[in-house]
Amino acid sequence: MLDLTLWVAQGLLALFFLAAGLPKVVGRGLDRWDGFDGIPRGLTVVIGVSEVAGALALVLPSLLGALGWTTPLAAIGIAVVSLMAAGFHVRACEWVCVAETALLAALAGAVAVGRGGVAPAVPPGVLVAAIALLVPAIVVVLVLLARRPVAPRGAAGSPQRVVGG
């Protein structure tokens, strides 16, 4: 049960960070996010590459049966990127996005514990329960973000729609 739960968490994180990172790398679709106008293009690309690399490293080593020790490192990297994104959203007072990125970091942390050899010290039921709580919470936050109205760019005082780190 724990292995299946970890695979689900890894898959969801990988899909999310591929979807968030690819537009930053290729430079298309960034208009979906507010706040990237003031960030140098090079930094945006570095963030995107980090997200894509982390997403791939979450699933490929286990799928290929090689270098499995990199999966917990990728999960830690995803958690760090998520927490850095939370700081970005705190500065912009985007509190729902802060919750989203914090939940993603917590889910990545659970994957790091589960895949990092620390799991024997943690009862499997605890990790399964943690992931079972985190995944629906992330889905709820993403639904809330998706349902928020999107104002024209540059409209003063308009709500912002920012999904992803």
C-alpha cells in the first residue's frame, strides 16, 4: 500500500512540476502567471529547468530501475523549490498560492521520507495517512485557484491567478 501511495504522490508531483516548469523553459504560456514580468528571463529559465529536472527525477529512476537513490533527492529539491515559491507568493500577498506551494512541499517531503530509507523508522500507515490528507488538500487548493476570476493584466486591485511555483 505504501509503495502505491508513494507512486501516486510522485506521479502527481511530476505532472504538476512538468506543467509548471515547461512554460518557464520555453517562454510560452507565461502570461498565465502574474509576477514573472519583474524576474530576469535567465532566472525564470533556471526555475523552470529545476522544476522539470525535479519532475523527471521523481519518476524516471524508479521506472528505469536505476539510480533509485536520486528519487528522495529530487523530492527534497522539489520541496525546496516549492518553499521558495511560497516565499515569492508571500511577498505578493497571494495566500491561496502560499497554501498550495506549502502543501506541495509537504507532499514532496513525504515522498523523500518514503523513498529515502527513513521509512522503516516511520510506520507505513503514517506516511499513507499523510499523503492521503495532502493530495486532496492540494486538489482543493488547485480547484480554488482555477475558479478564481482572472482580471486583465495590469488591472489595479484585480485578483491574480497564479498556479504553480
